[in-house]
Amino acid sequence: MIYVDDSGAESTGIATFSWVSLLLDEWRDALDEVLTWRRHLTTAYGIPKHYEMHATKFANGRGNPSLDPSWNRRKSNRSAVLDEAFDLFAGWSWMHVGTLYAKQGTHRESYRTTRLRAYASLVRHLDASLTGDDEWGMLIMDGDGTDTSYISAHRQLSLSQRSLLEDPAFQNSARSQWVQIADLVAYAGYQSIARIPEKHFSWRWYETLSRRGAKVHPAEGPGQEAGPVDRRTSGGSAPQG
């Protein structure tokens, strides 16, 4: 199973897709660990299990995740929670992660085109990695399926050789702990690439996942040489799923 979410911003010209993958026979025990973490958030910080952990909102101090109003007023509490979370994620042996990014190559390439180029590269990368590991995989991402632009990348794979099954499946992140974790990883992956000064508190999160295979992969196409990358984490990484 491969759970995917995107990040990036038109202001930087960088579009990223990150994945969290695991083997099917690890899914049940892995979900138990995820739910144990969510119970910890409730006990320690008053953040209910049903609260959607959306990285951009949570990390940037938006909303009221905790039932304790005084906790919500301190933005530093949120980065401390995510520091702790990524340290925990790094110890989950079943978890495998990666990030693929694209940077706008020319002024003529729209940001939407950059995102679709990144996604097409992601699909090819995951499919090749699955084939190399003699595995099959399915991709699940945030959304309701109304944006059909992602489908073509899957259907362009060679049917005789592909290992990434079906078109992407969509799951609303508010109802999926898996997609929410993919969202957290996607935010961290993007921040590790963009290195936005005011988000310096988040730069280390993705590097924390190096034990889980965290790498940064450039998409095929124009402009990649201009993209700022954490060179320590560049390289190959095969998903497990």
C-alpha cells in the first residue's frame, strides 16, 4: 500500500509528492501503532483522535487542535508535537517514505504543469521500484477523485510490465490516518527542499526519517538543476508495498 500526498507552492515553483508505503501483511499492526500515537496526542496534549492532522494548518498555528485553549495559544507547542512525532515515525520499522519534486523549468510552464510532471515521474518511479522488488502496489492519495488529471500517468505505464495496479484511489484525509501521515511527510519533504527561512523549525523533520529510507528524487524534465535539494538525502529509494 502506497499513500501519497502533495506539497509545494507556486511562489517557489517547487511541487512535491511524498509517499508512505508498507507491506500488506504489516498493515494491521502498523495501524495499531498509528492509533496508539493518536491516543497519546489526546492524553498528552488534548488533541482528539478525530482531529485532522493537516500539516500546513497545524504547523503554522491555524485552528484549535487541542481541547485546551491555553495550549492552542502557543505556536511552539505544535512544532514540539511534530518534533516528537517525526522521532516516533523514524522508529516505525514498517514505514518506508520518499519524496519526488519538480521545479518550474521555464516561465512558459505553468505550476499546474509542473505538478503533473512531478506526479508522472512519481508514478514511473514507484512502478519501477515495485518491479525491481518483484512486488505489486496500489496508490492511495488525498482527494475525492473529481480531479481526473492524475489518471493518465497510470495509464501510460506499460500494461505488460507494470507493477503499480489500477488508477489512483482517493481517500478524504479527514477520514484516513494514513493520508494524514502522508500529508505530514509531504510537508516535511517540501520544507527540506525549499528551506524557507521562517520555516526553519521544520527543516530537520524529513531528515529524521532517513532510517525509513527518506530520499529526495528530482523529476524528469526541465529546471531540476535549479531546485534546492538537501544533498545528504538525495539518491535512490525503493518503496515497499
